[in-house]
Amino acid sequence: MKEYTKELMEFVLSLRYEDLPPEAVELAKRHFLDCVGSALAEAAHPRSGILRRYFDAIGAQGDCRILGYGRRVSVENAAFANGILAHTICFDDSGPSHPSVTVVPGLLAMGEKYGFSGKEILTAQVMGYEVFQRLNAVTEEAWEMRKRGWHPTGFFGAVAGAAQASKLLGSNVDTAQRALGIAATLGGGLSQNIGNMGMGLHAGNASRNGITAALLSREGFTADPQPLEGRFGLMDALCGPGTYDISKLTENLGKPLRLLDPGITIKPYPNCWAHHKVLQAVLELKKEHDIRPEDVAHVYVDLQMDKPTYRYRIPKTDLEARYSLSYGIAAALQDGELTLEQYTDQRVHSADCAAMMERIVDVPAEGAAQHNVVIELRDGSRLEKRIRYSKGHPLHDPLTLDEVCQKYRTCAGRLLPRQQVEDSMEAILHLEAADDLRGVMDLLVTDL
């Protein structure tokens, strides 16, 4: 059998910062910024106190800080906490699944632990994305995995995290292969937990497990060197034998880098990326036709309730609402926007959104028609739209730098003082100039 894991890691370990195309560096910084912003927004939410109480209860100590409130824990626990914070509110990027929340938290923790430079961090980040996205390609974007109950973020992210950590630690190929074997056996995450805090746990565990795997392997801990392609390896376990294309793991390595093509979506709305085509269509129809909520008789759309990322017809919490297409449509029609303000428990339980959700009719469809939406008005007229590439698509309609920065200001500004928001943003957007990531981390915590 061809040694796919070995070939992949030879590429990952050999790539230098000087080998990175400038556009890859710029994109990596935007995704780094976007991920940190999502984490800071969640750190401002009262439920983030659960993590602090947990670490207090177990007496966790260390020299790496948690984003936002700055508590010091071990390198592994910092990656764990920051991954949870970054993923919980579903405002992080999508590849599909969620690369940055398994890549960036580990880099922050290792950068603070070992004092890596911005260039070292960016190089490892691009390679983390390379591994994550290639696993997506092997499984054809992993949609069938989700329906079977496996959430790929927890599995792919652990492997990607082990790869980037191995690179940062200067591991050789054999050691890195073992690290991937350890990470693959540590990976986990159930689609049943989409829409609650367990979703964030998938990213947190992946971030922590990648570092754990690389550190164990460096000390001589063993694991199978073919954890991805082996007969009883990760791909067979998740997908079933013969249902995936392992050749895509190493096909045309670096030509181009997967961060550049197919790229990774940066979201304009704080909800599941799979919903965005329909939600953008609704928002555009409302604006183009000046639709008043009271004039809407029915909305006809495929709610895709058989998929775990769409499963909440009537959400009970803000986290469930982020995976509820019916709620997203209702909020879009009521408010004409989808921001963090639409995803609060108070708004989710509002009478006007509940009434609008009752007017949504589930119309099962196939293929591209699943993204079609028809709004029927009380005067009998019907408005119809389908979006091919939603806003944020990395190749066809990416967020501009200004849009990414404004998103960061909105998210980080929920916790950090205004000047610190600006200073931290500038530090990340010039990350290659940082001699030591600890200085950047100083700007991402507050005493408030």
C-alpha cells in the first residue's frame, strides 16, 4: 500500500515560510483574526464562565492564557478552552466543517508556551489547513459522515493539529506519522451534539488532542504510521471501506495550497454555513421588494430536517437557533439582518419570530433546488430566489478585508476595550512581524 500519511507529512514538514505565496499569508492572517474574534465574542457570554469554574475545580495551572479572560493553564488546556470558545457560537469559518477552530487555538497555545515567531505560526497554520482540507477532499466534504453521526471537525481537526504541532516542534517524518496516528485515535465528535455546547467541545478536543499527540510522539509514544489509509484506520472507520478516495490526500501537494483553492469560507452570519444560500436569498428578497413581515403569508423551502446541521425546527436556545433554518428565515424576515443580536435567547423566544416560523412550509427538494426559497405574500404574489454562491465563498464572493475587520470589531468589542480591539487586530494583520507570539497574546486578554 502506498504510504499516504508519510508522503503528506514529508510535504508538511519541508515547507518553509519563504515557500508560501503572499496571498496564502494574507488569507491565513484573515482566518486567524476571524477565529480569534469568534472566541472573544463567546468569551463575553456568561456561559463561558463554565470553563473558568471547571479549571478552578480541577486546580488547573500553567503558563498559557485563555483568550479573553487570561486565566493561565497548561498548553493543552489553553488549546482546549480556546477551541471551545472559538466554535460554540458558529461564527467561525467553514471549509466545509471548521478548520480554524482546530488550527488557530493550538497555535495560540503553542506560540505562548514556546515563544514561536509569527512566521513560524503562519507556516504551521497554512499546513494545518492543508491537512484538514485534504481530509475533506478524501471524504467528498464529509457530508455523509455527518448524517451517520460523526462530526468531522473533531476528527480532521485532531489530525491537522498534530501535523502543525509536529512541524512547530521540529519533528522528523517518523515522529510526525506517529503523532498523526495518536491524534487519529484521540479524535471524536457526534453530530447529535450540534446545537449545544458539545459542538464547541469537538473543536476544543481536537485542538488539545493535536498538541497531546505531537508531544507524546516526540517522547517515543507509538502508534500506527498509516493511521489514515490503513485498513482499520480513520477513513475506513468514518466512511466505510471503498467509499472514499485516499489518493486525494496527496494529489498535487501544494499545487495549489488548499487554503487558496478550494479555500475556506469566512461567514457573514453567525449560524451554520450550510444555511447561508437560503438566508441570503431571503435577506435579498426582503430588501429588493421591501417585504413587511405582516405581508408574508407563507415561505416555501426545503428545511432539510434529515441533516444534523438543520435539525431544529423550533429552537429553544440561541445555540439551537444557529442550526435552525426556520428560525434564520424568520429572523431575517422580521429584522432584515442576521447578526449576533438575532441570536440571543430573548430573540429566539420572541413572539414575532415564533409566528413567522409557523408560516414556513417544508418542501422537500433535491440537489441545488434545496436552496430555492419562495415567499408568498398575502396579496397572492410569489417571490422566488436561489443563490449559487453565498457571501463569504472564498473563490466567488469572499468577504473583503474591511468586512473581516468590521466583523472582528463587532465580535472582539463585546469583551475588549475599543483601543485594544484595534491594537490586537493590527497585530494579527501583521503577524509575520511578530518575533514572539506572546506579545500578540498580551493584546487578546483583559482584566475586565
